[in-house]
Amino acid sequence: MKKVLLPIMIIAILIAFYEQSLDKKNVYIQVISIVIFMIGMMKLSAKVPSKNQDKEEKDV
């Protein structure tokens, strides 16, 4: 999943930056690419364990 998600996120950000550099900007394409990037970041960060996970397990 991570192998597929990273290229999609990179392509979405590159499209957003490219659209921003144009004279006639399309806001909808920028918003869609940022949303794709944020969803990808959310899915990737969900797999990273919390720093406090060890402390929570010891308290229980």
C-alpha cells in the first residue's frame, strides 16, 4: 500500500505546484490535489505508532 500511496501523493503535490505557477490558475485542481495529498498523509501516519504507546501499556 505504501508503495502505491507515495507516488500518488508526489504526483498530486507536483500537479498542485504546477497549477499554482500558471497564469490562469484552476482552483479546483489545486484543491483536489491537496485533498489527495492530505488523505495519503493521514493513511501513512495511521501506521506510525504513537510515542506514548509504551507509557500507555505500562500504565495498564
